Amino acid sequence: MFSRFTNIINALQTLDKTYSNSEMVRKILRYLPKSWMSKVTAIEEAKNLNILPLENLLGSLMTHELSMQKKYDEEDKEKKKKKIVALKSSLIEDSEDDDENQELALITRKFKKFLASTKKFGGN
């Protein structure tokens, strides 16, 4: 964003339209997304925008962006970990159910064979 802004400002300077440092700082702060409004308010309250260098503003915004990205990355990792744990536990439960169903089926088959063999030999 800053490089695009600089390119536009430089192009305007070639057309004899110049902006003061405070005007450029205010323009950047004005066009930041709504998710940045808390940071914009903090900068406006804490610093004098008339003497704030553009480079300092850029450094402050980049620091904020990195901290926000780190926070989102940590939240994504936590969500992925929770999903993996839930998936593993459900797979274990499914395999236990399958084992129980297989054992029950085996016992049922053996019992049917036993009944069939006793009828052949005339047993009660």
C-alpha cells in the first residue's frame, strides 16, 4: 500500500501538485480499512500528526500488521490442533465399535453352526 501511495504522490509531484507531510499522514490514516480503526485512533491520540514523519507512521503500521498476523496464525494453529484431536478420538471410537461388531458376528456364526450340528445328530 505504501509503495502505491508513494508512486501516486510522485506522479502528482510531476504534475505540480504537492502535499505536506501532515497531509500525506492524514490521507494514509483516512484510507485504512475499518479493522484498523483502533490503531488509527491510537496514533491520532498519542502522536502529533503535524510533525509525525511518514516513515514513522509506516513503521508503526507495519508493526501492528505483523502483530495482527501473528495473532491470526496462532488462532489458526489452535483450531487445527482441536480438529485433529477430535478426529483422532472419533477414529478410535469407530475402531472399537468395529472390533465389537466383528466379535459379535463371529460368536453368532459359531452359535448357528453349533445349533445346526446338534440338529443333524438328533441332539436336544
